[in-house]
Amino acid sequence: MKASWLLFSLIVITSFKSSAQNKFDWFTRQFVSGYQSLHLPALQLSYADNLQLVKSPDSIKAEVTFFKNVQRGLNNFAYPNLTPAQQQDYEQIKYEAALNLERLGLEKQLSEDVRKKPSANGIYNTPTGKQWYAYFLKKWVGDNVTPDQIYAFGLKEVERVKNHIKDIQLQSGLSEDDFYKHLNDSSFFINDQAQVQQAFERDEQVIKEHLSALFNPYPIPPLAIKKGTMETVATAPGYYTDGTFYYNLFGKPYNKRQVDWLFIHEAIPGHHYQISIAANAKTTTLQKQFDYMGFVEGWAAYTEDYGKQLGLYQTIYDELGKWEWDIVRSVRLPLDVGINYYGWTDEQALAFWKKNIRNQDDIAMREINRVKRWPAQVVTYKYGAAQIAAWKTELQKREGAKFNIRDFHDRVLSHGSLPLFMVKANVFKKS
């Protein structure tokens, strides 16, 4: 890839006689064209796959030149003179240039020093692995956050969610031991696929009847609900793709307690609803080049808190299902940082799991191995959800009786997928 086009642009742009807005539009088009010509690989789940995609020193040098020239090019524009849409593009270009240069600095070390090759024994054991983890954390989350901050946040979330579970146990009237024994009762499990299908179809109808309490009316494309067929994703209870919600049912009875929260997360008002709104959002050509998982997964996790308002969580055990999965997500935060940044052993990680989660030992090593293979990805759910919830709380305090939850959700969703700091700016811009 030749980066000379942008070097040329830095000269031309100062003499380009059109308006400042036209100059910036031209600059943005050049950025998109140049970025596409780099053919950067998509972010992989596996850290090893990402590190194996490191290019040659010459390619790295060309990319560094490109992104440094982008940064210099941005300095030619007076930010206040740009339109709101252009200011958003400006912020996104600035963010992407800085993040890519951080990546390239790490790639340069890997490509030039044979002693700094990736380890198959976890990113912590890879030379410069801690720096790579810090980069992956920012890349996955879409925010400028540190491992230490995530670890502290995770510990707080673990205690918060444990308290919710304790409250439900007290509501049940059972002792702690009897409560956890009861959760394994056969009445909580479905063996008939038709009943599982019906449970999700019922959730869809109930949610649609209650959706207007939380969301302004938007046309939602039809949703297909099907049994999953890919056993490679069977570790998750379900997933969403291309207008279809899939529930995984591979030889095991289906836990009723996961039906409500899972449908909310993957379908409505989670991913299916979110993607439906994004499809009609006025996004720029630049924005269409990127997607940000901290926002995408954060939104879906955030919506799970609205189960009761959406007509679901009709029993304490339906609500418990949400907290049972949330304690897993919460524990994964310190695990992710502990394993990949602090160097925890499997024994330390397993001890932390067992200290904080009851009744789910069967998935402990699966989750530990997951965070070892996919550093930072698990942080997206909890961190993104917490940011959105914090914005709501702040706006409620600012606006008081004028606060409207439906309009708040519009503010969050109406600009499509962006880094969290940019979503926040859009949320508060109208307040």
C-alpha cells in the first residue's frame, strides 16, 4: 500500500479553495479509501490468531506513515467550523489513528525481534504480552480504559450481583444450601424442543406488548426463532445473526431460567432491535467501516435489566436466571485481567471462580480457557452496560421529571455503532 496520497493531501488541502466543510469531506473520503487499501484483518477472538496476522516490517512502516499522516491532516481543520456529522467523523478518525498506531508499535516489536514471538501458553507469557493485553482491552471495549480499572470494576460487580442473588434466595424462604439444591430440580429444565420454541415465541409476543413503555415506536423487521445447528457455539445458550435468534439445544435439557434474559439480550430489545435501529440510522461512509463491541454487547447486556417492565421475569426464578449469568460475566472480569495481565495460574483462577460462584462448577474451566484464548472480549458486556446505565442515572439527575426513558434510548441507539466515548457525547449533546 502506498501512503503517498495522504502526504500529497497535506499539501493540497491548505490551498483547496472550497469551503472548510468540503475540504473535510474530501479528506474523509481519502481516509476511507486509504484505510480500505490497507486491507487490515478483522479483529479475531483468539489472541494467537491476531498476533499471527502481523505483517512484514515494510508493511508496518507503510501503515505507520499512513496513520501519522492522518493525524497531521486532522490538524489542518478547525474543529468548531465543522458540521456535527463532520465533528463525529473527525473524532472517529482521530480515535482510529491513535489506536492503530498503538497496535503498530507492538507489531513492530514482534516483527523485528525473533525473541518476541507469540506464546501458545497465553498472552501473559508472550513477550510484550501485557502491552498487547492493554491494547486488546481498548480495542474490544472501544474506550480508553486500563486493566487495573477493569479489575477493580469487576470486583465491585461481583459483590453487587452476589447481593442480588442473595436477595432472591431470601425471598425463596429457603436456606442457602436448600436454595442451591432446589435450582437443580427437574422442574426448571425442558427436554422437549417444541416447548423451548414456544417459550421463546411467547417471550417475543409479551415483549412487543410492553415495548412502548421503554422505547419509541420503530418498525422492527420480522424475527426468526430457530434451534441452533452449530455446535461450535454451543457453549453459549443462544446467539443472534442475520435476523435470526438461535437457541442452543444439544443433547441437554434447556434451563427455563435462561429463557427470558437470553431472548431480551439476543433479540428484542437487544441485538435484533439494536441492529434494526442502526439499519435506519444516518451513518456516514466512514462510520460504516467500523463496529464497536463495547457498545454492541454493552447495549444487549444493559437491556436485560428491563425484564419486569417488558412483562417477563414473572417469578423470582425467572429473574434469578439473569443474575446467574450476570455473576458469570462479573467473575470473568477479574479472571480476564488476572489471567492475561497479572499472570494468574489455572489454580488461582479456579479458586476465584469457586469462591464467588455456586452451582456452576461444570463451566468453570470452560470459561477460564475462554478468557485465555480470547483476552478482553468478555469485558465488553459488563463494561458497556455499566456505561449506559451510568449515563441514564446522570441524565435522570440532570433532567428530573423531564427525563424520558424512551428518548434516552433513542439517544443511545440513533447514531449506530460508535466508540463508547462518542456514544456518550451524543447522549448528552441533547440534554
